[in-house]
Amino acid sequence: MLETRMEQEQLQSTTPILRVKNLKKHYPITGLFGRAVGHLKAVDGVEFDLYEKKTMGLVGESGCGKSTTGRTILRLVEPTEGEAIYKGKDIFKLKGKDLQAIRKDIQMIFQDPHSSLNPKQRIGHAIVETMKIHRIGSHKERIERAKELLLKVGIREDQFDRYPHEFSGGQRQRIGIARALAANPKIVICDEPVSALDVSIQSQVINLLKDIQENFNLTYLFISHDLSVVRYMSDYIGVMYLGQLVEKAPTDELFSHPLHPYTQALLSAIPLPNPKRKRERIIIKGDIPSPINPPSGCVFHTRCPYSTKRCEQERPVMKKQTTDHFVACHLHD
Amino acid sequence: MEINTKGVEHIGSELKSEKFKLLFRRFLFNKLAVVGTVIVILLCLFSIVGPFMTKYGPLDIDPMNRLQPPSADHWFGTDNFGRDLFSRVVHGGRVSLVVGFSAALLTAIIGMIIGLYSSYYRILDHVLMRICDGLIAFPDILLAIAITAILGPNPFNVVIAITIVKVPAMARIVRSAALVVKEQTYIEALKAQGASSWRIIWVHMAPNTISPFLVQMTYVFALSIILEAGLSFLGAGVPAPNPSWGNILYDGKAVIFRAWWMTLFPSIFITLAVLGLNLLGDGLRDLLDPHTSKANKKLK
């Protein structure tokens, strides 16, 4: 508990390296003759900060907009609205060279290791290419450094000239990590980096990510649907539901005192290793509503066991509960 | 995938040669593809060496020996002007193959550029694909005749006409392959790293669309030969008196009952060329696409 307090104070005292404010991504749904009939609200008003050398976890069900959030930060998906302040500049307004500079500082690790490497490109060249794009070093230095990076992620030097299909999924993910490191990034967005891997390989890759964070002073945005992985990786966690951030807290605080009913339900779904210990499962009813016409008021009210009239009408805002613990729920006003 | 796991423990170069050997074995296993390749090579050799095998030039008129049947002196007989048919078929082969190959190459290059860029840029895609749709709507031969009629009948313009006719199909095939590649995560990864569109298109997308592209190129080669023969037959291609397989056929048409050899020999060569190229194309397709390869299964 004391540790949590200290961590919280630490978080508050440092200034964020990246601030994301009111991020929205709405996809227009076109009907006959290209007229917009509605909007699919993939991300609807997400706000969070990333702190230097810390990991923020982003959890939620599939389709809740976690990946879209990560992608908009790199402008792989153009946001509809919002700001992302990095080094005093709004990433969403950058063009040309400035955007290029951002794409050097912020790198991404992808979910599927099978399609994230060009099958016709030798793996060493993939890493050299990243440096080439960002004009880092001479040709010789690049090769030298690529070999070094590969070694760091556990790929032998004599495998430099191999093609991706000669590697296993775990190895490919390591190569993807080395490629992200090649640009000397400050922030790495990990988009479900281990969910496509075997459980035995998952832990290796997760530990590798942790080591690398320390060695390279990285800040992570760690997107995953696996709560135990997120818990292990993250300093603080944001919980997403239907395109909105419903709760945000330091990891220990979130797991010991979940405030939002959705978070409580999520946490109760984690299987316990001890079969004799029983826990009350909170089972939420129904399916996740469609993001095309999300429920009015609080997006969770259709499935919430504590839902009131107010929840149906008024959208709750993020409110601070204790230091660094934020929740968007009328129960905690 | 047999080849993927084989020889992983060897060092790079050995592995590559091993992979190459396996590909070659798979190719040899496909008998029809080998036959096709042999036919194409023989035809090329024939049109290179052929002219030195006869003392007659393709334009040497000899009115005394009109419409002679095949003999030891005139292997394929003579035509209605007494010209040696063997010499004409050989020289015509040169024209037909060169025109066919140039058209295929030009089609491939332009089709690749159009296909790749239209798969990458959406607005450009709409514009280019509508133009392609328009061109595809015309029957091939009609459009080709119209173009050569405007430009004038000579081998160079025939190449241009064939290219214009065949580019849309090529562009569509490259585009559809490129659209699949474009959705792969590694393209997104490159964008995330800030790679230029030039790099993404030419360094990463182009090599991954090469197999359907190569296969289509051999088919275009074959189709170009047919189209060129058709154009020359209709008088819109290689102008007389220069020989081409098409216009020899045209000359033979009038005397088909008196001199069967004038129709038979160029027809055989057109058929052989098209058959050989199509077999080669089928073989390449099987070789480059492991999913359809029967040989691959049997080798296991």
C-alpha cells in the first residue's frame, strides 16, 4: 500500500511525455449515394497521459477501440478530433518532416508476427531499413548496429541474412521489437504484442520488453486484452469500454480497489490459480452494444447491475477519486 | 511447406542454393512446363539461326517457281511470288516474336506502374480503373485495328496498339495482388516508421506481386503473338512485302486449295509459339504459387 502511494506521488510529480486529449475516431457509415447515415464511434473522447519510462496499460474487450487509440497516435488512422501533445506539438496537426520526426520517436510493435515482416526481405535488412528511413549512421554502422540489436533480442548474428519464414512466431516478434528499437524511439506502442504467441513464449517476450524498457529508457503504451499480462507490465492502467476510458489508476490500486462496475466485472473474470479459493463472480449480462449507436448517457448502463435513471440520461465524466485514480461513473460522484 | 523447414541449420548461401535446387526439381517435375519451355527456346533459336540455313532471302521473288510444293531446295515450298516460304516463315518469326515480346514487356512495365499506384492511392484508383474498364469494354482486335489505323501499320505501332489493348488486364491483375499486400501489417509498420510511398510501393509491394505478374506476362506474350498475327492478317499489322506469320497466312488464304503449305507452316508456328508460352505460363504459375502446385504434393 505504501508503495502504491509512493508510486502515485511519483506519477503526479513528473510531467507527462505524451498527453492525449479528447481523442475521437468516428467512422462515417455511408448509405445510398455516399450519404452519411451514422457514425461508428470507435474511439469517443479518450484522454490519458504517458509518463517517461513508465508503462501505461490499456485493457478492454475486443472491439472497444484500444488498437484504434494506439494507431491514431502514429497517424496510421487519422483521428476525427482531439489532440496528442508531444514535445509541445500536437501530433495530429503535423505534416511532412515534423511528422517524420515523430515517427522516429514513437515506434510500434504489432500483434501478428507472421505478417509484420516482409516475407521477401531478409530480417537484417528490415532493421537496416528503419535506420535508412531515418538517416541514422552510415551503411556500415547500420549493419553493425542491426546485428547488435538482433543480438539483444536473442537472434544470432548468423541469422542476419535469413528470411522471416525461417523463424518461429516468437523469434519474429523479437525481430519486430529489434526493428522498433532501431529508430531510437522514446515511446513504443505495443499493440497486443504477445496475444498471437504461445503462453510459454509470451513470458519470454514480455520479459524481453521489460529488459529493453530499462536499457533504452522507453515509455510504453501497452495495449492488451489479457489482464494478467497488463498487470505484470504496467505501472498504471486505463480500462476501455465501447470507445471510452471508464477507469484509470495505478496498477496495484486498480486491482485492489476497482471502482467502476465494468472494471469490477473484468477483474472478477480472471481465473484464480487456487481452485479452493472461491471468489464472487460478477457476471455482466448481455452483449457489448454496437458502437454505431452507442447507448445514451453512460455507455455501460445497458449492462450495469447498478444502473439508475441518471445513468441512462447523463454521460459521466472522469472524476478523481484518490490521487491518480480516476473513474467515470455516477456511483462515485 | 516443405521448402521452408528444409536446411534451416545451413548457412545462408547454402540454404539459398538448396531452395533453388528444390524449385528446379519442382519445375522438372511439371512435364508440361518443361515441354513449353523447350518449345519456346527452340522457336527462339529457330528464328535466330534459321536465316543462315537458307540461301534465299525472304523478299527474293522468283516468278518461274511460283507455288512450288515443299522440296529439298525449298523446304516449305514457295509462295505466289516464288519467294522461299522457309525463309519467310523464319524472318516472320523474328518479327512476330520480337513484336510479341516487346509488347509483353511494355505491357508488363506500364501495367505494373498503373496497378501498383492505383492500389496505393484511392482517388487515382477510381480514375485509372474507370479508364481501364473503358478499354476492356472494346473487343481486343477492334481496338487494336483502330489504333494501328490511326498510327499507321508498322511493327512499332503494332507494339503500341497491343500494349494499349493488353495493359488494362495487366494493371488489374497487379492491382488485385497489390491490394492484398497493402493490407499486410508490414506495410502498416513501414508507414508507422515514416517510409516514403516510393519505398513502400517499389521496395516492398512490387516484389510481393511479382509471381502473378510474371505469369500474366507470359500469357500476354502469347496473346500478343496471336493479336499481331491477326492484325497482319487483316492488313493492319506488318505491311507487305515484309513477312510476318500473320501476313503469310493472308497471302496463303487466296491459294489455300492450290498451295496448302502456305497456310500450314505459319499456322504451325503460331500454334507452337502460343502453346509453348501458355504451357510455360501454367508451369510458372504452379511453381510460384505453392497452393496450386500438384508437383509439390507429389514430391512430399
